[in-house]
Amino acid sequence: MATSELGDAAPAPAADGLPAAASVVVPAVLPTVMPWWLPILRAIVALAAALVITFTGGHSAQFGLIVLTAWLGATAIVDLVGWRVLPKTLARTASFGRGVVGLLGTLLAGLAAVGAFGPMLDVERAAVLGLTAAATLLIIGMFEAGVGVKTKGLDAYSRDWSTAGVIQIVAAIAIMVVPPGFEHRYQVEDVDGLLTGAIIMIGLLGLTAAVLGVLLVVAGLSRRSAARSSVALPAGEVADADAATADEIAGETDGAGRS
């Protein structure tokens, strides 16, 4: 056997006369059922909520309920769109679950914002804000983290699902520990201020929306870049590969769900 100057075996010629090293190697890339534009839509909604919170003064519990209603409602619509476009996999089921939970959270926050529960004190509005935000984020985060865990090694988007889920679960826990009636007076350069539980909750919501929005933008653009850089195949083979990918992920995740 011929050897190179470094002592390694020289590549054996292939059947067509070319060295084996010159043959095209297709990299093994995990497939995903997630279209790139879906996380981008969720990111736009989250970043819009973060911007509104950041550049609006006077963070009252009433303001927090209005922002929460808009954020949850728009995100729920995107999740239900995902339920319609995703193939029949665990990701589709979770998208439907997130959409339903988001709509319930939207309903509760919206009713409280318009005064459907009758006259409420600021501390009561803050309690409703914290309860609604924490419960909704916790359940939605559990849906996403669960999909990420069960699709690990099967879907390229699994890490993003897991990360988004953890972010929302941590945010829910942080909001839950804020007392609705918390008040702290402070003074900065002879200007008196009041820090309340509602302000802290709204700040946590804004931070969560900003972090989640950035994550989803990166995830969506990475997915689009991966799709563009994939090996070009004939149209028929691409369709067959996509169908096989969806069937494989569906079978694996359904099996994991029953185990």
C-alpha cells in the first residue's frame, strides 16, 4: 500500500479514477420541522412588548395588564398559526397547547384591565398581574422545555425550545416571589421615587420579552441560514426527504411520549 510522506495511507482511487478524498461528503445535519419564519414572528411580538415597557413611563399595574394582554394575545395567535403549519409531531401539539394557554391568559388579563371584575385597588391589580403572568409563562415554558427535551438529538431546533422554555419558567418563578403590595420609597438627587411590586413585575416582563425576542431572532435566522446552506438536491428528492424527516420525528416523539 502506498504511503504519503507523513506515513499515512494514501487515499485509494475510487471506481471512477478519482481519489476517495475527492468524493463529495454530505455533512450530517439534524433536520427540523420548525420553519424559520415562525420564531421570527414570535420574536417580533416579544421585542415589541419589551420596547413598549422600556420607553413608557409610569408603570402601574393597569399598564402591566394592558401590555400583558397584548403580548400574550399576539403570541397565542402565532402559536396557533404554528399549530396549523407544523406537521403532526409533538411540536405541533405543544404549539396548540401554548396557543390555548396564551388565549386564557389574554382573557384573564384583559378582563382585569377593563375592570370586568369590578373596582380593584392597585395592589389587587398587581396581584392579578403577577398571578396571570407567572401562571401563563410557567405553563408555556413547560410546554416548550418538554418538547426540547423529548426531541433532543432528533430535531435541530430542540435546544432553542429548551432554552426558551427555561427562560419563561425562570421568569415565572421570579414574578411569583414579588409581593404585590411591595413598596419602597427612595430618593435620587433630591427626587423622591416609589418602587412598587407592580413596577418590579413589569420590569421582569420586559426583561423576559427582550431576552426571549433576541433568542428567537437568532434561532429563526440560524434556521434560515442552515436551510440556505444545505446541499442542493433535485426537487423530488427534497420533497421525499422532507416528508421522511417529518415522519421520523413524529414517530420518535410519539414513542417518547408513550414511554
